[in-house]
Amino acid sequence: MLPGGWDYDGTLRAAMFAHLDDLLAGGPPRAVLSAEINHFSFDGRPMRLIVQSGIWKPKRLDAALTIRTTYTPPNAVPPYEDDIGIEGLPRYKYRGTDAEHSDNRALRAAMQGGLPLAYFVGVERGVYVPQYPVWVEAENRAGLEFMIAVDEQQHGLELAELAPLQRAYVTRLTKARMHQPLFRARVLRAYDGRCAICRLHHAELLDAAHIIPDGQPQGEPIVPNGLSLCKIHHAAYDTNLIGVRRDLVVEVQPRLLEEADGPMLRHGLQEISGSRLTIPRQRLAQPDPDRLEARFDQFRAAS
């Protein structure tokens, strides 16, 4: 608390969260340009929120304000997916190996003070999904890392005393709050925000569909295991009403082609039979043919 009763730290954090709320228009996490995130001012001065080092503590604070995870290529598993502890929280690695590095001390101060931070996760070069508020929940010095709570219901838990069902619940919260939105953002960015089948260009009507479902072998949350699909085509793909061959051609279940219903069935499903997916230009982001083939076998078995 500064002289005169002004809580500089708390007011700054509240202003940062309000700035991010404005960027996201009160909606769910989505990809935002770093230039937009850094277009922030406080106390009459511009202030960057994303810095190169990854951990950011402004001069007038004792504790870190933001953390950052860099962009991962589309065909690689992001580090926040690999590094989930047994209690279900993602890990954030030290800067370097010195526990007393100033950046690591700043994150430790945020942990000790129970202070909320913003976490910026790279989904493309210069593009991030803001996750906030998050908390530094615990520290693992042997592993050179901190544990991050990405949901308020994870904050303040006695991690060492969690029962198996509680751990499973914490993991589900991590996936719902962090992993699923980030997978969606990465896939939709790769497909230029369009359905790969019908080219619909309204983000609120698009999903990131897994080719191989999450939790199965080869079901990793990477862009080559994803398709940007509108909600109708996502549901049809998940229920094997439509399938996609390894050559990217869409097939529709024969029984569906024989039905007579209305314009949605005719134009939305029957007429896509034999069409070809529109895929990302970047080779590393294109759907994996082997995964497509494995999933298409399930479509054929459902015929």
C-alpha cells in the first residue's frame, strides 16, 4: 500500500484484467495479437504486459504481474500439455536454473502473496490466448518449476492432501479452462477461422474437432490432429454421419443420402458428399493422413 492508501499493485492488476476483458469483449479465451495486449496504459504511462523473458515484474511491484509461454509449432505438443502434475495443475518452469534469479523470486512473491496474474499462451507468432486470473499455487524446487492454478476453484487447495477424485476434478478444470480453448484457438488460426467443409466464417459457430479423440493413442491436442468444423459438421463427424478419407474427400453415410427431410439435410450434409476439405497452407498444420485413415475406418464400421 502506497502513502495515501493507494494500493498500486492491486489497482494495476485490476486495470490489466479490465483491459483484457475489453479485448475479449467479455467472451471466452481467444487469440489476440501481442500488439493489442501491449496497448495498455496505467497511471498515465504505457506499460507492456508481454515481455521477452516470459516473467514480467514492473519496477514498482514486488511480485510478478504476467507470465508467458511461447508459440509451439502446429505439429508439436505444447509444453503446458506435457507438464501437468499428479494433482492436475500445469507447471511453469523457472527462468534458468537459479531459484534466486530475480524473475523466479518475483513469481515466488506472487505465490506467497496469493496475487492473481495474467498468463499469455502463444498460439502463433505474435499471437496469444490470455488466461486470467491465474495463481502461482506452489513451487517444486527440485523440478525447477511452479504450479499454476488456472481456475479459481483450484486456488487455495491443499495440494498434498487431495484425494484421487479431487485430483481428477482439478485436471478436468485445467482442460476446460486452458487446454480446450488453446487447442481450439490453434486449430481455428491454422484454418483461417473457417469450417474446413463448408467454409463458414463465423468463429462463434466453429469448433476444433479432434480426428483421433482426446485420451486415445495419437489423440494429442496438436493441429494435425484437428479439423476446424462448424458445429453441424463437427457433430456429424463425431457421430460418424460423415467421414473424411486420407485424400481429404468427405463421405456421407449412405442411409443419410437416402433420407428426405429439409434444406439443412440436403444442403448441409447430403451435398457435401464427395467434396474435399479446405486445409491450411502451412504443411505442418495440415491434417495427418494416417490419423484421418484410422478415423475413417470407424466411419466405415458404422455404415
